[in-house]
Amino acid sequence: MPQDSPFNVRGARNIPCETVPGKRAPTVKLCESDEPYLPLNDGYNWKGDPNATVPGLGSGQDIPQTWQTMLLPPGS
């Protein structure tokens, strides 16, 4: 996910570097290196229905319909 992405993510990805003013990076190692931040994907990796209102479209996962089905492992 690019550093200037409008999407929220968990974890550190765009923290200001303490030792290098003006640079932002997810780790100290990247802060102190000369290489720029390089995302691992093309940016938009959302798949399926983000609201989970329609089961199985694009995501390949069904939505449990009852609390009993959530207690069982998948496929049982």
C-alpha cells in the first residue's frame, strides 16, 4: 500500500523517522537506509464485498449465517 494511500491499515507504515528529518518509513532500518519506500503491491488490493453483504462474490468465502456455524471449523 503506498504511503500516501487514503486507506487505513493496521500497524506502522508511515511513521516519521526520528533520525532523518522529512523522511517517513515503517521501520528504523528503512529510515536509516538510502533506499526510498517501495510498496509490495500495486496499491489497491481490496477483494470482494467490503461490507460483507453478499456472501461469496469475489472473496471466495461464505458468511456464517448463525452463531452456531461460527463455532465450527470451515468445511464441517
